[in-house]
Amino acid sequence: MSSSLSRRHVLALFPAGLAAACTTAEQEAVLGAVLGATGGTSNGVTSAEAAMGIRQALSNGIGAAITQVGRTNGYYQDGRIKIPLPRQLASIQSQLRPLGLSGLLDDLQLQINRGAEQAAPQARSIFVQAIEALSIRDAIGIVNGGPTSATDYFARTTTPSLTTLFTPMLEAALQRSGAIRTFDQLVSNLRTIPLAPQLGADAKRDLVSHGVEKGLDGLFYYISQEEAAIRSNPAKRTSEILRRVFG
């Protein structure tokens, strides 16, 4: 196959059904052919090494992102991913803060962030499964895509499982920390304040779902940062395979 073929022409040789029909070894061979024809396997990278390099890059990015957020204050003291309260609670919080009366809401926000920090490390196994399930079409899309194409792949394939994982963990963390008790106390206090906004019966459930959604947003934010860095920064290519595939 001529090295002068364009990436578009090479990809056109592989129909959508090929991924399902190929074994893992055959998928790696096809990936190597595509990368080789488009300049991606320079410096003697074999097809198997190309596939391994992509998987390792994804694994490195996931590990760094989880380490970043899955620690005390990983969310709470990071202005880029700090989880705010849901809109109605945040509005009440901003109104009460100048009066020095937002303590319960401030504590509730802290505990939501703590719950996300505790849940994040448990997500590693779900990402590992997604990496192991990487198909030839997924790999080509990642190689051929933009600076966050791998992050997009993870968001598409892991969000349902991550939501299922995060929800009970966040609920448990809020129960352990006393945040649910704080929430109930807040609701009770608001009922005694004339003209204060009242919280609906579903506010507690929405609090958890909001925390899960924003917690995942923060995790994917750092996955995208790691992906972009591996693609653009040679110093982030910490193994020979990564340097040869992405160099």
C-alpha cells in the first residue's frame, strides 16, 4: 500500500462491519496498517505496538485524572471542577452568605465534593474495562480524531456505568458525613423563615443526581487534559512505546 495514500482513502478500505468480524489480533493488524499508511507507525512501530501504545496512553490518562480528583480537596479546592450546589440551593446560599447564615449550605456543598472525591478512585475498573473493549473502529476514531477523541469515547461508553457506581457511593458519603442530616435541618429551618424559598420533596434526590453529574464532569475534564497533554507534550510520553507511537 502506497504511503502516499490519504488517511481518508485508507480508512475507506475498512467497512464498518470489519470490527465485529475481526479477532483482537486481526484488529491490531488493521490498526497497524492504517497507522502505517498514514505515517503513524514511523520509527519501526509494529501493529501490535501501535495498539498497545494507544491502550497505554488511555490507561495513563485515566490513572493521572483519577489521582488528581480522587484525593482530599481534589474537587473542593479546584476552581475548575468544584461542585456547586444545585441552582435553587446555590441561590439561597448566595442570599444568606452576606448575612453570615449560609453555614449549613456551605457544609452541604463541602460534603458533596467530599463524596465525589471518595467515589472517583472506584471508577478505575470501569475505565479499564472500556480500554480492554476498545475496538478497531474506536481505535481508528481516536487516532483520527481531535485532541479529546479518547475522552469522548470514554464518556460515551462509561457514563451509564459510572453513574450507577457514583450514585450509591455519593449517597453513602453524604449519609456518613451528616450532610443528609444537614439538608433535613436546612429544610426545617427554611420553613420557619417568612418569605424564604421552600424546597420541594424531590430536592434531596436532585441533590445526589446533581453531585453525580458534576462529579463525572470533573473527572472527564481531567481525562481530557491528560489526553491533550499526551498528544502534544513529549514529556508526557513516559514509555518507549508511547514515544514511538505518538512521537
